[in-house]
Amino acid sequence: MMPTLFRFFLWVIRALLFFALLGLAIKNSGTMLLRFFFGQEWTAPISLVILTVFTLGVAVGLTAAISFSRRRKAKDNA
């Protein structure tokens, strides 16, 4: 009984988080100008920039965690 209730509660939290972030993306749909080196510019919606930076952060974090985990396993097996 309890695990089913806990799963339902987790899905409710996930749905609320999704709709909160979706609302944030809709409210911030204006464009943003990113200026790079050598006079290059890129115009993109703010929500796309935030999503891209978040995705890059998750990728870097997972890479670091996997690297740490592999080193620890190798150290424990040696």
C-alpha cells in the first residue's frame, strides 16, 4: 500500500515541477542576444538558452559522477 502511495506522490511532484517549468518557459519566451568572440552573435529564446545550459550542467555533473565512481571501484578492486 505504502509504495503505491509514495509512487503516486512522486508523480504528482514531477507533474507540478514540469508544469511550473513549462509556465516559466512560456512566460520567458522573449529573445536573448548572445555575443561571442570575433563579433559573432546568436539570437535565441531565453527558455532555450536556460534549457541548453541546464542540459550541459547535467552532462558535466554525470560525467564527473561516473568518473568518480569508476575510479572508486578500481581503487576498491585493487
